[in-house]
Amino acid sequence: MAPTDMAVIDMEGNQPHRPVLLDEALHWLAVKPGGRYVDCTLGRGGHATAILRQGGQVLGLDADPTAIRETEGGLATAFPGSGPAGGPPFIIVQAYFDRLEAVAGEQRFAPVDGVLFDLGVSSPQLEDAARGFSFSKEGPLDMRFDPSQGEPAETLVNHASVDELARIFRDYGEEPQARKMARAIEAARAIEPIRTTARLAEVIERAAGGRGRIHPATRIFQALRIGTNRELARLQSALEQAVRILIRGGRLVVISFHSLEDRIVKTFLAQEARSCICPPHTPVCICGHQATVRILTRKPVTPGSAEVAANPRSRSAKLRAAERI
Ligand SMILES: C[S@@+](CC[C@H](N)C(=O)[O-])C[C@H]1O[C@@H](n2cnc3c(N)ncnc32)[C@H](O)[C@@H]1O
């Protein structure tokens, strides 16, 4: 795979960061000029820029209005009027990606040649204290990708029962001391509601008895973010929709950053690649399920040491790809 020197273009035409597994994503998407690709997690537009540079057309979705605003300007400057009928070769829509099928239909962009997901939170989101994604920056406990929809993380933290919090920490954070952390939150919020990232991090650190190599709030913040944005349910639904809008031979590429996401992707692809999903030992097939994809990556593709050294955040990335049949 020849490395590309493509990276995100910002409003000033600068290239401040290189997206994770960029060459690999382009390779597995098999981008072809004139092809249609949905980037379900537009972010700063790094992957989308690379697809556009290879002559693809892009429908870019992101739930985050700030990401949409900042990326739209950069793309408009970089790719003016080179799409069909002289318009720009991209369409940008602010939406959670579990609206993929509806948005692609509304934009008359389906069927498509490829669908890309680069899941999770972006560096600009983590760095913006006001978004509340990071325990190392004091800010409100918000964590919504789209701050105009749903309830902020603060609502869960201050109003969910101990059982509910423990379930969230266990299921979405794989936190071994889920109940202990939930109880610590219950005790702290009884004194005063927990409104900031810093106070929550402090409560968790005290309950954990200090910091280890990884801050004890890491798993708790991940769990709250996943719960607040219903990330896993949205991913499951979006994967199903992606397969439905792909043409035969079209590609689905998913980059995930933690085991829960990767498990959903792996299980989904394994199921979609099978022609019968009846329980084992069922004598005759009763499900009627037909395989819809061929898995292209037997094992997940991971970044090389050079990428991890240049961008430590990429170290947990796993890419899986499949082809619609
Ligand atoms: C890791 S960043 C993507 C970075 C992007 N590939 C780039 O090159 O700049 C993930 C983006 O996905 C968005 N996102 C996460 N979950 C989403 C969802 N369910 N629906 C829509 N956007 C989502 C986030 O707002 C964030 O901007």
C-alpha cells in the first residue's frame, strides 16, 4: 500500500493532524473516481479529504455541529465545484449515523460504493473543555456529540440509580469496581450535585484509592460517554443500514477504538457473512438468512509502530472491512 501524504485540511488550508489508519482505510474502501462514499464520522474531514482527492464523492455525517461547521468550510475551499453538474463533490449533513439510510435517501446519494466509520471522539472534542469529554480538563459534564439533543452526562451522574450507574460502568467501561464507583458517586452527589469533569474525576480517584498507570476515571468517562450518546445501539443500527445501502462489491470499513465497539463490528460481520444463523444443531434451516457480506480482513488491521509513535491515540485502533455480495 503506497502511503499517502493526505491529512486533514482546516479552514486555513493547514494540515494539523493525520487521520488514524488513513492509507489502510483508503485501501480497503477501494476508492475509485466518481464512486460514492459515506463518511459516517466526518470529524475534521481527514478521511473524507483523502477520498475526495482520489476522485470519490462524499456524503459526510457527523452529530457534532462544531465539527460540521469547521470541516464544511475547509472542504469547500479545497474542493470547489468539481462534483457532478459543477457542484462540490461532497454533501455534509449534521446527523447521528443511525440516520444513515434516511439521510442517504434524502440526499439522493444511495446506493453507495463505500461506507466508512472512524468511531469515537476526536482530538478537538477531547481538547475542548466545554464539551466535558476529558477528565483532565475542567468543564461541564456534558459529553453529547450533539449538545442540542438528549440529556448531558450530568443527568446520568446525578439522577441514575446506583444499579443503573453500576450497569453503565460495567457494560460500557468494563470497570471491575463498577458498584463501588457508583456508590461513591451516590455519596458525593448527596452532599452536592456533581457538575464538572474535575469533581467527578476527583470522586472516582478517591474511591479507587489513587491513580495507577491509567487514571481510574478513564473507564468511567468512556462508559458515561457511551451511555450518554447511546453509542453501541447507534453503531449496531448503522452497520445494518450500511449494508443495505451498499452496491454489490461495495465496501464497509470500520475503525474502532475499544473492545466493545470492535466486538459489535466483529459479531455483526460474522453474522452477515453466514448464510444461516439458526442456533447450532437446528436440523433444518428455519431462519432463511442469506449472507450479505464477505469479510476482507480475517484479523483486524492495526496501526504500525511509526503511526503509533506519531499519534499515540491510534494505538488501540482496529480496522475491519467487508464487501457487499
Ligand atoms: C474519531 S472522529 C473522526 C475523525 C475523522 N475521521 C477525521 O479524519 O477527522 C469521530 C467523529 O465521529 C462523530 N461521531 C461519533 N459518534 C457518532 C454518531 N453516532 N453519529 C454521528 N457522528 C458521530 C464525532 O462527533 C467525531 O467527530
